[in-house]
Amino acid sequence: MVLAPERSPSSIASIALTLTDESYDKMSDPTLETLRGAIPAARSLPLLRLLAIGARGRAILDYLDVTRAAVQVEPCS
């Protein structure tokens, strides 16, 4: 996967990021939630889930102690 500022013919989605104080999203699968909490890079699992299923949505990612990243996903059609 490549994140690029410009849309291309192979783009699967556009994303927009803002900061929020909302609670971060947890994974419904206990094993994935354990990984999400234990491995810093795995904190992106809620976002990766949206991208993998091609869904429109919003993922709140654990970022800093007092701030989270709210990522809006819009699939490209």
C-alpha cells in the first residue's frame, strides 16, 4: 500500500485525518485487540480493516495520551 497526496487510477480510497479527544476504536476480535494494544504499529488495525473491506467510515486511532487521530475513509469508485 502506498499513501500519496494525489489520486491515481489504482487508488482504493481517500483518507482525511483530524485530531480528536474521542475514545479510540477497539477491535471486536479479542486476539486482534490484544495485538492492537501491544504493538504500536498495530494501532492502525481499525483503519486497515476499513481499507481492506472497502468501506466508508471513520476510525479513531490511539495516537497520544490526550489526543487521538480521527481518520475518515471514502472508497474510490
